[in-house]
Amino acid sequence: MTLKPFLEVKNLNVAFPTEDGLVQASNDISFTVARGETLAVVGESGSGKSVTSLAVMGLHDRKRAQITGQAFLNLDSGPVDVISADDEVVRKLRGKAMSMIFQDPMSALHPYYSIGNQLIEAWALYNEGDKAAGKKRAIEMLDLVGIPDAAKRVDEFPHQFSGGMRQRVMIAMALINNPSLLIADEPTTALDVTVQSQILQLIREMQKEFNMALILITHDLGVVAEVADRVNVMYAGKIVESGSAEDIYYRPDHPYSIGLLNSIPKIGELESKRLVAIPGQPPSLINLPKGCSFRARCSFTDRVAGNLCATTAPTLENKTTEHFSRCHLTEAELVKARTEIGGR
């Protein structure tokens, strides 16, 4: 059964004018995510993951960014397009209907305010009540995200918390007003491996607790395999492949996705074996090449007839049910590519 999307992004484009030219950071992005569903967005740095999420949250400076397309939140009161809506409308949705966990918990919290005051401030934006009621809610949230002795620690300051505990505080702040959509942008960056696992488990538990739609932005494909229902693979500002986590891992249909998966270290391989890297560098987002953006790094362009990769940009096409890929290779050639690159 297909779930009704809470978020529907349609043909989203985000560009930034610079002295050197127009940076096309997100290009024709479309996707949906429903309550209770986890959509992972993967890709290397500069692929457009965070830019897209900030556009959905309405956090770009509209005087500096050129944003077109639509991003509908399907609220109980009716759909709202956060791209065309007034800033004040979006501000009232942010932190309530939708919320975000940012990359760096070390700098996201204000060093001069107690943890409790920062949580109370977020709560007070959408709730009536005195500071005592806000503090009670703050303690409840700290306890919910696993902060020990929450009633005492609510009065402490960020420097008194470890990195993992700060990230738990950020999760508590993001969820304090029961949002329907949570965007987690690299939520385990700079955390120890054991702490990363705890934070991911916490996010999954909170998703079930609040029945949220979850967008998880990451470059860690191991994380994706553990938590995602669906995956969008981004490259040079575009979604180059989209499908279920199972499809992406076992039947990848884009050479970039295949290369990413093949770069993951595998248990049991010889220690002396070099890690496989994708050759080359991503293209400039100011001067995107004609044709396929991945062409210069792809080993299979000679298998496409008529020099199509150099002349025509591929569209995101349905390969199988709910599995889309932006590649000119035939399915037969993609099967060969999986075998040659990754042994899949």
C-alpha cells in the first residue's frame, strides 16, 4: 500500500549567483516522503544534499538564492508550498510541522545559555504556558532522548555535555513540538562509532514514537543500509538514482551508485588490498558539462551508441517499479557494469 506523502518536492532548483557565475546547487529535484518512512539522501560533499534540505526548511536567504519549484507539506489544514509561501508562514511551520537536526552539535547550541533555556525557547514558540511548564517539557524531552538525571542536567550548559550528549539535546530540541517531518543532516558527524550507533538507534525510536517522516542525509552507506526504506543518490546537484534500499544495494542502476557501493571496505578482504575509489573529481556546478555530469568519471561511456553521454543529459527514467536511474546505459550493460565494478 502506497502511503500518502507528507512532503512532496517537485522540480526544485536552487542556484546561487557568484562573481564567477551561477552555481546550480540543486537541479530539478523531485521526491516524496510519508509519515513513518525513512528516505536517505546520499552523495559526496557538494552534491546538493544539504542545499536541498535547507530549501525545504525555508532556510536559504531568498535575496541571495534563486529558488524555483515546489515543496508541499500536506498538513491537516491543507497543503502548503514552503517555496512560494511568505517567510512568516514558513517560520511558523519550522520547528512545528517540520524540524531539522544539523551537522555539528558542537556549534549548534548557544554556549552562554543553559540547555534548559534553549529547549524552553523552542517550546515557547508554539505553546502557551509559563516557564515552569516549558521546563517540565524540556526535562521530559531530555529524559526521552536518554539524558541521565535530566532534572539536574537541564540547568547545565553545552560545554558540560559530551558530543554524543549534545547531539541528543539537539534531537530533543528538534522534537519538542512533535513535528511531522524531521530532516537529519549528517547527525553522526564527528561522533565515535559506538556513539553514532546509539544516536541512529535513538532517531529511529523517536521516529516511531512521533510517527514522523524522516529524511536522513549522509555519506555513510552503512548507515543507509541499516535505517533507510528508500534512497536518493545525488551527484552534481541532481538525483541520479532513486529506489528502495534493497534496489540500490543489490541492483544499482547507475555507475556512480555502483562505484559508491564498491568503495565500501568489505569484511574478509585482504588487508593489503587497496580501497577502490571513483576516479576524477565532480564537475564545477558553475560550468556543468553538456550531456551526462558523470561522463568524465564513468568507465562505460563507450558502450552507449552515438556519443549520447557527451551530447544529451539523461533523464530520470523508471527502470523497474519505483526504481529510477539517470543513465543512458541499457539494463543489459548495467548488469555487466555491476559485475565489472563491484562483483554484484
